[in-house]
Amino acid sequence: MTDVTSAARHYITIGAKKGFNPHVFFDTEYYKLQAGIATEMNPLIHFIQKGLKERIDPHPLFCLKYYCAQSKKYSGLHVNWLQHYCDLHVLGYNPHPLFDTKYYHFKYADIPVTFNPLAHFLDYGAKELRSPSKYVDLEFYYKKIQHRACPSKNLLIDYLTNDKAQEIPISDKYDMAAFVQNYRHQQIFDFNLIKKLPDLHNLLVNDTNENNNSRLSPFRYYKLYDATPNCRITDCIKRISIYHSSAGNYFFKEFSDILQSAFSQLNVRCDIRTEREGFAEDVDYHIVIAPHEFFTLREGIAVADKIPENTIMLSTEQSETDWFKVSLKYLPKAKYIFDLSFPSAYRLTKLFPYTYFLPFGYLPLNTSEVYSLTPMPDCNILKKFSHATKQNSKNRLLNFSERPIDILFIGTSSLRREQFFLKNASFFSRYNCFFYVPPCSRPFVEGENSALNTRSAVSLCQRSKIILNIHRGSENYFEWQRIVMRGVMQKSLVMTEYCEYTPLVTPNLDFIQVNLETMPTAIDFFLNPENTTYTQSLLDAAYENMKKSCDFRSILKALFSHLKKVEYLALRSE
């Protein structure tokens, strides 16, 4: 066979009868057995016409019931789930309870993000005894069965399809029989399937394995939130001082504003200072925002040698930037390090074990400058908008259809961003867009070299239907500030290219995640008036999810309670 057409013709006429596979995720013999179809019927055609609708699995490691249950927004729709996973594996959905897409990518850093993880496992990973999830240890399993193991056989598939093989544990840490017993009542699958495929998702969420030293595991973090639901933070801390540079980027002041607002609502005394005032006395903790700015600009240089031992530093930079390298000079002097990005926080724990992920979450409307109904300020760059638009006479966050700006992007210029906007210039010309892409040569100080400030940026977000997130460089950094604080919390639809995993928010539920090539198509879909009701329901659900799962006051209560517990245990051990 020399081309795709001849290969397809061969499979339809000859290959299927001989048991050849048309795709790495479609096992001809396995499907025929599951579907109970006659030998003369083509299994792939049967799958397309009936199998998808009836949820008949095309492969031992692709469970259709399990896969489609992970995306509620598609429930009731006729979706080709196999095609969905092929095209959108970056969403992180799992094709099978024993194959964890995110785990596999995270554990094996040599696999490019663009490479389909299940395809890699089937082609290479299984032969190399790579583990497809936390609950499967193929090296352990191979040692148990190597006397009868076939070198060419996929051991996990053999385990799933061979009842005799299941008599041997597939991991030395987890008892599969106990899983089945504990989760049998959930009835996610037919019982015969449950015996082989327990629902592991809830087990992950309720993970109590104390041998896991990664304090930043998202599931451990949920547990941390729940550990002290009724604690009073004033039992832990009485006073806090927050610091940002007087010469730094204006948007870092937003973090000071949000922290002060949250602490004040928790009855903790909190004051905001710059490097000019120096460090305060008699406070429980000092929180320094963006140390790469605070200790390198103006009077901050003078206080860099006077850092108190109870200082917390809030890291804000992507690891690929020069500013992050500058911050590494000061982070070792901190008692604790907080980071808005979960992956960045995790990476920092390799250097500094006292690092914590701190997501800035929900605060009630009008309690801080960032979370308030904001009229547009009178500045030259915003003169095009009418007086009515600037004032927001409705006195609430506008619905999707009421917003005058179709597409918004605010971010510094980079070659990657410029190429994207240039390539799609004719597309964007069809919509009412507002793009603010200034060069990044020095900090954006309010009133100096930037026409925007917090009020103008927030007011733009509150009047925009779609907010774009285009990565500055090669790092798939999760822009918490842009996606959550300026997007979800302003009830704007955030559309981003692939981002690193972060807990508390879910792609394509709380925000839309697509690749750059298909982004214009996705924009067309959501800006189509016929889809307004669906889009509004997404925005409302995302907003309510943030209120419920990411209340910033609850996060601060739990985190500082945890820190005090750590300090207490350290004192006792001494």
C-alpha cells in the first residue's frame, strides 16, 4: 500500500477480515468481541453507525462510558468520542480509569505535550514498562509475571482482558479488589465492567496517602481547605503587612488590594506599604509581592539586606523570564513562598520545599478595586466608548449579549503574539475588538508610560464578551490573573490556548481551551447569536463554581492555619 486511499480500501475489503487495525485506538478483534457482530460485517463501519451511540468500546484502553462522563456539557449529544480524544487530548480527559492522561504527561517529561499520551503508551510506553497512572506499576507487575510474560504483549491490556492475570496485583501500593468493594455502590458502569474498571476519580480526590510528600498535590490541597472549615484566622494571626514596589507594574498593586480586602473581612489588621516605608514592626507576617521588583527598584535595593525572618514572598513570574531569574536571588530568604501558578509552585518546591500554591479567588462584588463594578475612566485610549457604556447604568455585571466589546486582549508584545494577530488580522476585523499590546521594556507605572491602570483594565474586562489568552513564549503558563481574576470573576468568556494544569478550574467548563489554529472558529461559535444562551449558562456556572470552590477568604484561613500547624509541629520536634 502506497497511500491512504489504498490503505482504507484494503481495510474495508480485506484487512478487517484478517483482524488488521485501522487505528491505534481501534482494536478490530476486541471490538467484534464486544459488539458480538458477525465476521462478514466491517467492525469500523458498525462502530460509526451503532457502536458510538451504544457506547461499545473500540479498544481495551478506551472506555466510552468513562470518557464521555467527564464532559457534562456534551451529555445527550452524539459525539465521536474517539475523534474527540484524538483531536483534544490536551484537555486532559482520561480514556480509561487506569490511564491518567495528566499523570502520564507529568511523570514522563520527555513526551511532548502535543503527542497523544495514550498513543505513546500503546506504541512505546507499555514496552518500556512506563506506568499509565498512579494505580498501575508495570515494573512491579512484570517482575511478578515475567516467567510467563510475552515481550510483545501490552501488560496492562493483558491484565484487563485476562481474568487469570487479575489474580496478581498490578501495584504493590493499591489493592484493586478493595477499590471495587469501596466504589461498587457508585454504579458508573455495569457491574461486570466495574469489577475490572473501578472508578478511581473519587479515590484520587479523597487520597489519604500520607507518604505522598508533594504538599502541592491538588487533591492534598482540597484536603487542606477542608481540614479547618470553621477555624478563625485571628487565632493564627493578628496583623499582616503587604508590600509592593512604588515603581513596579501597576497590576501588582491589585494583589495588595485583594489581600487587604480579604484579610479585613477576616478581621485581621492589614496595611499596605511600599519599599519607601520599609518593613513594619510587630507583625505576624510580611508579604512581599513580586520580589524581583520590590528589591531591585528605587529604595527597595536598600531593604534587600533587611528581610525579616517571617517574610512571605509572592512569586509572580514565568520560569522562562529574566525576572524569574532575578527573583531566585531573594526567594531563599523567605520563610514561605506563595505562587499564583500551580505548576510554577510545584516546580519551586524542588528548590524550596516551603512553597505553596495561592490562588486568588472569589471575593464579594465591590469589596476591592479588582472585584467592583468599575466605570471607565476618562483617558485618551478609551474615548471611543459612549458615556452610557462607560458608566454601566445597569449597576451589575453585564450579560454576555449586552457587552459592547466582542474580543479583548491585554498583554505585552512578543513575536509569538504579533504573528498570531497578524495572521488573523482579516478575521478580527469582522468584530469589535480592543487589543492593547505595548512593548515590555520596563514596568508599567500608573500615570507614567501606560495608558491603562487597574480601573481601566477591569472596566474593559467587564464590557468584553471574550478575553483572549495568548502565551507570550513557549511556556504554557496558566495566567491566573488574566483567566480567573480578569475573566471568570468578571463573567467574561476566556478563550485560551493550551495551559498547564491547575486545580480549582476546569478547561471548557470554567474557560475555553483550544489551539491557536482553531481559535477563530471557536470565536465564531461563541459570538454567534444562536449560541448566546448556551454561552451565558457557561459563564454563570463558572462564576458560581468560583464562589463555591475558590472563596479567597476560605483559602487564606486554611492556608495560614496550616502554616501555624507546621510551625507548631516544628517547635515540638525541636
